[in-house]
Amino acid sequence: MDTSPTSLLQSTLDRITFAVVDVETTGLNPYMGHRLCEIAIVLQRGDQEIEAFVRRVNPERPIDPRAQAVHGISDEELRDAPRFAEIAATVRDYLEDAVIVGHNVLFDVEFLATEWRRLHWPPPRAHLVDTLALARRWLELPSNRLVSLASTLDISTDAAHSALGDARITAQVLYALTRMLRSHSVTTLGDLINAQGGFISWPQTPWGNLPSILQHALMNKYELWLRYINKDGIVTERRVVPLDASDKYLIAYCHLRQAQRSFRIDRILEMWF
């Protein structure tokens, strides 16, 4: 079968192997420097699991206590885990030319996009399917959280709140939703994407609107000097290694603090090499 993204749109759902993804993270916002600490990918065709991949990831930063309260992963457990760069090629092999599925899929792929942006890799060619969007459009439930939705569909949630457990639950939710949608003539991937409200775009790099010197440092992995004023009005000079940026924040390794830090771009008074 031709697995190019365009040809997949005409493929019937029972012939597609979906790549169901779930990530656990150090916090909620990759643009504030939070990162993956666990990733799971479940390859699912129909109601059958074909293969599962799961890895803990050293995020190279502490886990936010609120995130740890959800997934239970400690900093100590990740100390000897591989960094994302060490597993990036394997993850990419699973997701290139794939149909990526997630429950609130943009949350998962925004973290993946951030990791690949740090490696200067282009986004994969893939279609995105969101079980949360499907549930919101086609079911009238008081809650569309994954555990609540699965319970409504009589799917076990015993393994929830781990990356692999949530990926497996999402895979079964996807199967239940596609079975339900058959009665609405949803039989191909194109139909399914229409049913969720249309195409979901891979997150784009926000670097284009940054100052040119910062873009140059990010693209070429150059160190920068910053003259920075904090919220208390204290000015310091920092030698940093830029890692990523949004329109509001620069994420960088700070030699002064010997750790990753977030810098508000509007508080950077000056930048130089």
C-alpha cells in the first residue's frame, strides 16, 4: 500500500496502521523550556496492537512538582535515561509518513516539534488525528478527558497516567470512535479528518519573528552574551547557549547558573557574540 500522506487520505481505516503517541513531560509548556521525560508510541490497526515503543528520557532539567504528581516520574529515575537526541532517529522512524494520533494531539506533537527544532530537524510528513476533537464533535459528554471518555466507552483505564498506558487507552478510544462513525459514512482517513473538523497542522517554528542575531545563534548553535534585566530591575550579563525560543521567551543554557533558564525576550537589553 502506498503510505505517502496524500495517498493515505483515500485509504480505508481498517487498512491504516495508526501511530498513537503519548508523552509525559516536565511541565505543561514547551515554550517555557519544559521537555519530554517519557514517550510511548503504539502502532494500532483496527483493535489490534501491532507494536509498542516506550522510553524514559532524560529531560536535562528538573520536573515540575505538579507534573510529577500526575505521572509519578522522579528526577532520580531519569538521571541515567537517554537524552532525546539519542532516541530521536528511532522516534522519527515510527512517525515519518504516519498517521499520528493523540488525545489532544497538539500537546504531544508540540513537545516533539520542540525537541526536533532543537536538533534542527524538519517536521515529519504526517497526518494528525485527535481523539479529543472527535469526542467533542460527536459525543455529548460532561467530560472529554481521556479517562472519562474511556470509561464511557467501557475501556479499562487501569494503566492511565503513564505514557504507554495512555497511548494504549487512546488507541482503543480511537477504535471505538471509528466504529461509531461508520454509521455516518466515515470510512477513509480523509473522512476521519473531516469528522474531527479538518486538518491539524504540525506546529511551526516561531523563530522567524526573532531578532536576527538570536535567529543566527539558534540556527548555528552559537553562544551569546545577554545583558538582562530581571523583574526586580537587577541587570546582569549572561553567557548562554540558546536552545529554543518563542516570541516571548528564550530558552538557553546559562553558564552563570549552570542550568537551563528561561529569559523573557522583552527583558533582554542587549545581545552580542
